[in-house]
Amino acid sequence: MNWIKSPQDTGEQAVYFQKELTWSRKPIRVEAKVTAMGVYNLLVNGKKIGKQVLTPGWTSYINRVQVQTYDVTAELAAGGSVAVEVGQGWGVGTIGYGHTPHFNDTQVSTAAAITAYFADDTAETVETGTDWDCYTHPVLSTDIYNGETWDGTYQPVLLGKATVSDKTFHTVPQVGEWITTHERLRPVALFTAPNGERIIDFGQNMTGWVELHIKGQRGDVIAFDHAEVIDKDGNFYRGNYRTAKAYARFVLSGEEETLAPHFTFYGFRYIRVLEYPGEIDPAVFTAVVVHSDLKRTGDFHCGHPLINQLYHNVIWGQKSNYLDVPTDCPQRDERLGWTGDAQVFCRTAAINFDVEKFFAKWLGDMALEQLESGEIYGIVPNAIQDGHTRCSAAWGDAACICPWEIYLAYGNQELLRTHFPMMKKWVDYIHGAGKEEYLWLDGVHYGDWLAMDAGYGVCEGATPTHLIASAFFAYSCKLVVKAGRVLGEDVRAYEALYEKIVSKFRECYIENGAPTVKGIALENEYPQKKPPVITPDTQTARVLMLHFGLCTEEDRPVLAKQLAELVLENGTHLTTGFVGTPYLLHALAENGYEKLAYDLLLQETFPSWLFSVKQGATTMWEHWDGVKEDGTFWKDSMNSYNHYAYGAVYDWIFGVAAGIKVAEDGPGYEKVTIAPVPDERLGHLTASVETRRGRLLSHWEYREGRPLYRFEIPAGTTAKIVLPGGTIETVTEGVYMYG
């Protein structure tokens, strides 16, 4: 296919390319293959084709751009008009740190081929070329961060014939899920803020856009911007969007019409109506949810309303941030595929939704962007002009953790095989990265990101980054060994490496059951002017030692007791960040502190999961104190209210409270252990997942002070039932009740 662009640079204004098609005779099938650098829609005879939006999606454009294929037989068998409308999107508009525009090219471009197939096995193909007309578009400006302006009174201008683009891109068939629209939310309130601004509340923080259905006067304007929260005075707050304008403006045509953005999306719960002809009619506005077209597989409910709301927030956090890549947030001038966020949530993601194809695409881009040295940087696809984020432990380790977790969830050995070289290269990179062969002491890492133990505003937390990096070095090496054994690879060198890493870790960090540091120069690894005190005496340090199996069995009870004491000394509150939080409840429950794990889960005061729920959150927050106890906000600089990482707690609820765990020798739920840990404070609990084999369910409830159990096992699954007190039995398909 030929890549074409406009003969004139229209800046942020969209363009469209058009061609009239005729066939020499009537075809039996017509197929269109289309892609773009930017975001496009395919139109035939003026009507959009397909339910997908934001095509071609976001990939590592320097390596590959997806091509979508459409069956347009019904629309084009007799010929007709074909148009491809293109806006800036991720490919050309402003994206990434530094807000650099034109990351991949200075202008949008498209490539298309429309093929008619005939009964005699011949075909005719029309490709994009210099015989296509190029027009300006009624979308006068469009940008991922800043939003979109549509003018229904605008008359497109013929700019001339398309020109051949001076840049081409490697194309591949669609590898990820379609991006599609989903729920449609009506306003729950229209109110006037204390400062006089008019605000519409859709009741749910989300990703997507606002659609208008209206008939107004020609030239009338409706304009609004977006926000996630209202401040403590009841006013519209969007400081956390930073430079992202997140703006929408529609000029009405005078006809009855349905209007929505074409080439961008927003993260929001509220809109502030800036322009509207007359009295605002809430019925005009509908919030449309947009994310990758993922099948919902998980379900959960219990007898505790706040935990149910927490689960709701986990689900909506995933939906909001699983828009083609696993983004950190959907609202501000970021929206990037952070590897650390993705790996901590990966297991939970695969319980909630079918994400096998979603991760196959994203991990494919990760492998393409891995450097020859083995380095994996903080965001995929890379969106930093002429540079990278940090090459950090726990972020780069997504290269090992995500392939392994997706293998366990779906049993896809080929996906594991595809990414086994990436896994090995990452571990090899760490092995040679610094002055100590079996520890990772060098580099600038993200640490225990946003932990509460290093003082306000110190993002990396108090746990030494070299301790975290060395712990993940061991963990990723262990996963390489596990993956290699599954694949029949020779991993004896990695087995030996793992033993040496663990031995060195214990020598340097654990002495008589107490974390310590010996013989390590604790250099300033932090970019802040005032670095935190370097100390391993943190919850996260012990969590990693326990959960990653880095301590001896003799030291385990001592470390577990120390972890419990740290939690209790902090008023039964966590202090962990992105690295420690996903494993905190596991580390407690695995070592005899199940009740304390539940105490943390059910904690309602700051910092805790339920603190945000009590504050009215409908998605997960980036900061434990995104809204403080006095109603003020954390800093504008980095404060998302739709940031899914801490939603990884559902992995513990599903895997420990409900007790469902996939056996490593039976991936894809071929073999599972069901070992629930009930707690009467929840009253009852039901968790299920729709596996490739059918629905697997765990239920318990309290009656007269004792738990009763019910399990549903699908065909093809073998389940080992373990109840408090020991193993009951190993079962296959059926419904089983105990108590």
C-alpha cells in the first residue's frame, strides 16, 4: 500500500482523502485494508464503516503500524465513494514527556487498498495514491491531550491531489483487540458551583467522550472541558490535568445531529459547560465509555458494601486504562504505557477480563523496543523524543512477569515461547549492569513508587532502590527458570545464577532474621533535592523478602513478625507504594497473619484502600492521599484519580479470600487449588472467573458463626480443595458443598 499525505500541512486540523471507485464487473466480495499515521475512520458513501474507534490503535510506530481489514461488499459492490479521514492521534499529535508534537511524522498520512474479488478468482485493487483528492475537515483541531473542535457549518476545501508521503511505516495485520464504545451514561446531576460555573456529573469516573444529540440554531456553540473531581468547596477542579486542555467544542449545523469526537478521548466524571445556547438541557449529553473490546470474565460480590465498591473501582480502573495499551491514567498530559503499573496489575487484569490478545500486542511492542543490551524502559510504546524514561527495576521486570502471568492465566505456551528471549535478555542485562555481579546496585530506579514511608513528596519511598532492584533481579531470574522448564529449554545457567543472587541477597540484606546492609556504598540515587533516609527498615523490604522467597525458612517467621509489627506500629496501616502494595497482604497471609491482612483490607482511614472509597471514589487513585482528610488535594503535578495499580489488591481477594489459585503445572485453570480464607466481617463472598474451560466459582458464607462453602468446577479442571484445617479432596467437574 502507498502512504499518502496532504499537499498542504493543516496543523491540528484533520483532513480526508477521497476516491470514487468503479469495477469492471460485479464482484462477489470487496475488502478494504486501511491504516494511518494518526487516527483514522473509513467512510464509504459518507458513512463510517465498522464499530471500532481510534484506529489503527497505538503500537510502537517506529517498528509497526496495524492494518485493519473491512468487508465492504454490501457498500461497494456497485462502486461508490471511499474516504479516509485522519486526525493527529498518538502518531503525529502531542504525546509523551516534553509534550513533543510530531513524534513520528510532521503530518498525518494514510495507506489503503480496496480489492474487489470476482467469481473467476481474479481481482482488482485500488490503492491510495496521487489520484486521491485531499480535503480539509470539519474537525478544525484535534489532539489526544487537548481535545477536539468540530464545526458543523464548515465547508471542506479541496487542497488538491494527495502527495506521496516521504515517510513510510512497516505495516502488520491487526494484532490487538479493537477499541470500541461500551456503556452509555446519562447525567446524574446538573448543578451550579459556588463560583457560578455550570457542571454536569455523570456519576462515574471513566474514559471516553461526551456525545451530544441536539437540534439547535446553525452556528450555536456547545463547549466544555473535563474533570475527575470537585474540590472541597464544590467547584470544578482540573489542576491535575496539568497542561492537557481536555476541551471539546461543537459548532452546530442547524440540523438534528449526533456529535462526538472523532480522533481523541478523555478521562473524566464531570464536564464544565463553557458555552451553551440558552438553558442547559442535560438530556442532550451522554457519556460514552471507550476501551479495548475485552470480554468480561471475572465477577465478585460480598457482604461488605465498601469492599463491593472497591471491586467496582478496580473494574472501572482497568476499563479506563485498557485502551489499546495499559496506560497509567487516561486524563492528563501522559496516558502512557507504564510497564511497572502493567506488571503489578497483570494477574488481576487476567481475572477481570480476557486480556490474552491485549497483552500479546503490548508485549510484542515491548520486545521490539528492547535494546540489544537487554534494557527495557519505563513506557511502551516509547513516547519520548530522542530518549527514554528510567530503566528501572520492577518496571523493566514486566518483561518477565507479564509473559509468565499471561501463560498461567491462559496456558498459551507459544506466547511464552515468543517472549522467552526477551525475558532472558532482561535478566542478562541486570546480571552485567553494575559493580556487583549478583546484586543490582546501580542505576536510577523508581523504587517503591509513591510509598508513604519517606515523607511527603518523596516519590521513590524509603526502601533502598538497590534492595528492590536486587529482589526483582532474583524474581525475574526465577521466572526465566520456570518458563524455560515449561518450554524444555536448557536453563541450568539461570538456575545457578538464581542461587547466587539469593545467596548474595541474604548475605547483604538479611542477618539473623533482621534486614541489614553490609558492604554497600549507599549512594544518592534520587533526583530530589532532599533524598530520603536510606533504610531497609520498611514494610516493603520485608514484603519482598517474604513473598519472593529471598529469606531462609528459619528467618521467615522472624521477618513475618517484624512485618506485622511495622503494620501495627503504624496504627494498622500500610506504608507501601507500587512495589510493596501488590504483595503486602500475600506476605502477611502466607505467614500466619491472615487476620491482620483482613484488618488492612478493611481499614477505612488513611492510608488504605477503603479511604478513597469512603471519599466517594469510583475508580482507583494514584495516591493514597489523592484527596486528603481535610478535603484538599495532593499536588497538581501527579495526581490521577483513575490509576489502576493499587487495584492489584483484587488478586489477593480472589486468590486468598476466595482462595482460587492456578497451579503452575496446570496453567489456563487446568489445575487449581481452592483454599479460601474466610472472615466473618465480610459475611459472605462469591468470586468467579470464566476460564477457557468454563466458569470456576468459590463461595463462602457464615451461618451461626461458622463458614459454609460452595465451589463450582468446570469440565477439564482439576481442583484441590483445601479448607482451614487441611486438604479435603481433589475433585473434577461438579458442584461441591462443605460445612
